[in-house]
Amino acid sequence: MVSRSYSNLLDLATGAADQAPAPAALGALRRRLPRVVTTAGLIDDSPLSPSTPSPSPRPRTIVVANHLPIRAHRPASPSEPWTFSWDEDSLLRHLQHSSSSPAMEFIYIGCLRDDIPLADQDAVAQALLESYNCVPAFLPPDIAERYYHGFCKQHLWPLFHYMLPLSPDLGGRFDRALWQSYVSANKIFADKVLEVINPDDDFVWVHDYHLMVLPTFLRKRFNRIKLGFFLHSPFPSSEIYKTLPVREELLRALLNSDLIGFHTFDYARHFLSCCGRMLGLSYESKRGHICLEYYGRTVSIKILPVGVNMGQLKTVLALPETEAKVAELMATYSGKGRVVMLGVDDMDIFKGISLKLLAMEELLRQHPEWRGKLVLVQVANPARGRGKDVDEVKGETYAMVRRINEAYGAPGYEPVVLIDEPLQFYERVAYYVVAEVCLVTAVRDGMNLIPYEYIVSRQGNEALDRMLQPRQGNEALDRMLQPSKPEEKKSMLVVSEFIGCSPSLSGAVRVNPWNIEAVADAMESALVLPEKEKRMRHDKHYRYVDTHDVGYWATSFLQDLERTCKDHAQRRCWGIGFGLRFRVVSLDLSFRKLAMEHIVMAYRRAKTRAILLDYDGTLMPQAINKSPSANSVETLTSLCRDKSNKVFLCSGFEKGTLHDWFPCENLGLAAEHGYFLRSSRDAEWEISIPPADCSWKQIAEPVMCLYRETTDGSIIENRETVLVWNYEDADPDFGSCQAKELVDHLESVLANEPVSVKSTGHSVEVKPQGVSKGLVARRLLASMQERGMCTDFVLCIGDDRSDEEMFQMITSSTCGESLAATAEVFACTVGRKPSKAKYYLDDTAEVVRLMQGLASVSNELARAASPPEDDDE
């Protein structure tokens, strides 16, 4: 069978293969072939030229999820075709009806919930593409089983809901075969995306934990793909997540997206913490947007709770079937003087159904006046997973319902009504309408839209308002509930603190579902709260739900995705790494790697050279032992031996330390970030600014001592003119947080002192004002000019913020006066990151190799310049 990957279809289109693809897939491709096809199967993925005319096709988003928003209807006989309809309960179904850009076209990729026979798959795929803009992914049965019910439901789902596999009964041990099936399934989804994508124009929006490695497959094929990912489940804390054996693979895969969305700040914070602790990545806020720099690419983080489809809910509320069901429920409950509390949950271990029942039992025990009047209707939807834990939840739920009904029930009255069969949506809405209180006690849930649906349903409409008018004959109950006028809307929510919608429902009664007594008290207080307060809370909630619906969610996400991807065409991209460690390096067109051949040629041509080097993090990796290796010292000695070179080493270390470490005769040293200067080993130390008064240390050191005592692993380095608080060995998150506080604290107490406070990678430094490595660069070049040396080669290498001052100085126009007209200037940073330098090297090992290469050239030039020795006769 011919593979239908994008590249193979291109081969077919260009005549590189003999067999044609399915007409539907090829038809989709014909509408949107990539910009330039150069060779069979190869696409020109270079940046767009400004002069290249670009068509403006209708914007299109490819939505990829585990399941298509489609219901398949099995034919009555094998000779009849399959039929399909939209799944109106699917969140993704409503994207195209709610986007603020009606011109946006959506293509859906995912699996069908029914097993389609192999013989029918081509016909089904063509029918879905032509009629529904859907592309089905058909997974082999063995892979589908291990992918969904195996890795997704046994490993990711429990872990993301804070369940550790401490025993085989709790999720089971990590199974490498299940992981391989998960990767294989994601690869099949990737192939389906490649069938229909136009990488220059289309956006791709991937949904949920089932497809977490899909971004890597897509980014590997198209480096500039416009790719967003939204996680609909919780993301656990780093202490939980780091137990996953494939933790780095999943993090790196998600970082191959351009935009990653989460429901709450807590979930986003946990993800960022994992990136910091396991990958060493830090994040920052850029004009309100949280961003990570990942190999030159900006990965944006968006916090955006999903909403409900207001139009669908209002339509269902107006259905005759809904009104009839409401009338039936009013007769069943309100007509008999009963008050309804409602719970709607899946039958799984994280929804807290048993905790809810225990709270109901406690409420009836503590408040006997509610016996015979209060009914908890618990709708238990079928569990999405399966296994021993689901069976245990069912058994426990049934047993508790029986126990409560036997203890507190009476003829014609059951305090708990359990509905364990699927309800039509209109039936569920009818229960929302008649419920005085909605109760959600999940112990962990990604979002949970039940409270939103309840709020909209309680808003109702005119027909339902007339049906809900208070009935006569229930005076005692009416006095207890203080019924409001029909036009006055009210609703009450009791929600768990551990669900994603909780932060957005400020008027709800928030509870810890594990505290049974507190939940029971919250349920009772929600029932007896004054009517005015209930109306105020409902109005506040309804305004939020109405303005933050699914349309707002989709539009906001896609707008941010477009913003994040707008400069893709203006950057140079290439992939590195193998397998799931693949990532894309993305750099500005003017920022490139320093090529050995390029700089060696310039080095050979030059007559007078200036070389400025940072030490820690540049010539020497960040390590416990900071002293240089013998090879590094020998390399510097060789460079200094060349009379055409003037080499200066700039460091934050003390002058005595640098003197002992570097015995090179002609090496210039700048200690404590340039406060002390020495042009050679025999020269005296000078100061770059007027003598500094260090009495400020008496103010700063006690403050640093306070933070040292409260931050385990941090130390204070007291140098002659610099004071450093170093948290390199502290917890990275806590250390970074303390560093920000320390900077604010020091800036406050030292406001009137002639010092500057700066935060670097793992430290906070206080030093005299005016001291900088940029000043060292300017003095070096000026002194060379004064001695009549016309510098025509400048190389400056550093790794942190303090080195940026050197880069800025040597590339500025003020420095140009000290250089030859033909001077070649190389400002180079270590690592791919935003910098004023125009070049980069990956790490300290590459810096050392470069220095060794230049030293070899100097030795070679010296040998070529020395006269040959006369042979003895």
C-alpha cells in the first residue's frame, strides 16, 4: 500500500512514483501545493524574498485531536455506505461556528470512535474529507489499544492527575512497548497532517496529551511550521512529572510548538518549572506574554480557560423536549416539596463522586431538617478509561448510595438518585434548570465545563421562567428557600479547588473535597444563602461565561499563534538532534555561527589584532573548579607570544586570583569586571575609574547575609570592590525568586550610594558605578591607537550580560575611530540567545577549539617568518 505522507504525494505529483494517491487526498493537495518544488520530494524552505509575489489564500487551521468531532453510523448491511453526523457534544465541533474570523477554514484530523473495516477506509476517508473537511487517522488495532488504553490511560492520565505508579494497581509500571506505540500513533497523525498541509500558510492546532510528541514530527518536516498546542488536562508539579522516564522527550516535543496553551496559571507554572529544572530553560514576560527561548525560537505560553458554546446551550434550552423534561422534573421534585442538588461527573477515580456522597451523608446527619426535602441527583457518565480502578469506583458508588438511602430515605423519598446511564444533552440541561445547587468535587480535573453549563442553563429563557414560578402549597419550603421573582436569575455552585474552572468562578463556594465536613457545611450554606446574594453571584458568573465562550477561547488562541509566528519567514532555521530530541535552531538573518574558516582567513590577513575574552563560562565551563586547565594557559601563552596580538582577559575574579592562574607574560588582565587593569605581567595594576569608596559594603553585606541564611546553597563572595551573592548551588526556582527580591532590596537600601546592582545568570552583584567590560574594550583599543598600532582585527567572546557591554562597544561608531578602515570585527556570544553580538559559538569547548586554532596559525606564521638555519659544513 502506498504511503500517503506529504513527501510521497509530492513524488507522485512530480512523476517520481508510478502509483497515484487517493483522489480526495490529492485533490486537497492540488489546492495548496507548497511554494517551490525543486527536486522530487524536496521543498525550498528558504526565507521568503520580499520581491516574491505571494497569493492570499483563505486562512486555514488544521485541528488535530485524538478523536474527530464526528459520529459514525454503522450501515445496516455491508452493501450500504457508512453515514456520518457532527458530534455536537465535541468542543472542537464549535470552533468553526464561533471564530471571530468567519473566513477561517478548519480541517479536522483524528480517529473515529468506531472501528472501520480496512476495505471501507478509503471510501470513508473520501466521504469525510468531501462532506465534513475531516481527515480520519486509521490506527492499526494493536497500536490503537496500546496507545490509548495503554500509554495514555495507564501512564499519562494518572500521572497528570497526580497519581504515581507506586504499585501495579496504581497505573502500572512504565512499559517501554506502550511508549513505542504512543510514538507510532503520533507518527500516523503526523503523516495525515502532511497529506493536507500547506506549510507556508496553514496553522496547525494540536490538542491534548494524546499527541504530545506530534509537534516534533511536524517541526522536523517543516522547520517554519505555524504550530500551536493546547493541553486540556492538568500539568503536574515538577516533583510528580520528573518521575516519568520519558520526561525530557515530552518536554522537548512540546517546545517544538510555537504556542503552548494551558487552562490555568498553575498548570503553566508547573510546565515552566519542569523546563527550568530539567532542561535549564528560563522564561520571561515580554509585554504581558510569557516566553521561553529555545535554541533561538521564541515559544509562547498562553493561559486561557476554555468556554462553552453559548449558541448551542441557548438553542437546547428552547427545545420542546427540554421544556417537557423540565416540566417532568418539576413535577417529580418541586411538586413534592423537594430541593435538587446536582452532580454531573464521569465515573472515574478523579471526579470525587464518593467524596460528594460522604458529604451528602454528613449534611443529612448534621441537619435533620433537610431530610425528606433535599435530593442529590448524581449523573454518572460512563468512564472514558477502563480497568480495575473504574470497577472499584462503580462498586463503591453503588454501595454508598444504597447505604445513604437506607439510612435517611423514606417511602417515596430517596436522598440520593443515581443516574448511571448516558443522558441526552437536553436531558442534562433540564436537570441544570431545576437544580438549586450544582456540586463539583473532583480531586483533580483539567477544566470541567459543568459549572459553566449550569450557569447558562439557570439563566434560562422566558418559557422556562414561567415554568419555574413558585408553586402553591409548599409554604414551609418557600420560606426556607425565600423564592425570588420569576425574572430574577440565581444559581449556586460548590466547586473543588482542584479543577481548572475554579479560579474563574470567584462567586462559587470553593472547597477542599477531601474535607468532608467542610464540603457538607458548604452545601448547606449554598442552600440557605440569601436570595440577593445568590442573584449577585449568578449575575457575575453569567457575565464571565457569556463573554468567555468557546469562540473567545479559539479566537484568542489563534490570534496569539499568528502573532508568535509572524517573523518565521525572516529567520534562518535548521534542525539538529536525532529522534525525539530533534529541535530547530532559529536565528536572525544577521546572527550566525562563527565559522572557523572565516575567522582564520581574517586572522591571517590582519597585521594588528585585539582579542578580548571573558573567562568563566567562555574559556572555562561553569564548574566547581574554576581554575584554568594547562591546555588553556598554553593556548593563551601562544596567542600572547605573537607580537601582532594584544590579548586581554576580562573577569569578575579578584586580581590576585587571576595573577596566580595566568602566568602569561604579555597577557592583559581586567579583574573585578574591569575595575583593575594590567597590560602585562610585569606592569602595575591600574584602576579604570577614580578610586571607589567601598563603605557601601557595610550596608549591602548584612542584606546579602540575610538572603544567604534563608536560601540553602547560596554563598557570598566578598571581593575588593565587588560583592556577589551566588545561588548557583541553590534550588533554581527558589534561588531565582530570592534573587529578584534581593535586587529590589539592595536597590532600595543603596539608592544613595555610587554603586550598581545587577543580576546575572546565577548571582547578584554590587559594584562601583562606571565599571564595565565595555570600558576595558575602549581603553584597550585607544591605548593601541596611541602606540601607533592600527588595529585591523578585533575578536571579542563572552557569555553573559556583562559581556554585552563589550559587544556593544566594539561594534559602535565611537570605537570605529580607533580601528583601521578595513578592520574586521567579530563579536561572539557563547550559546544561541538574544545578544548584541553578530556571531555565536555553541559552548566553551568550541571557544577553546577556536583559540587553539588561532594559536596554531600564529605558530605557523612565526615559523614561516623565521630565517632558515645554516647547515654546518
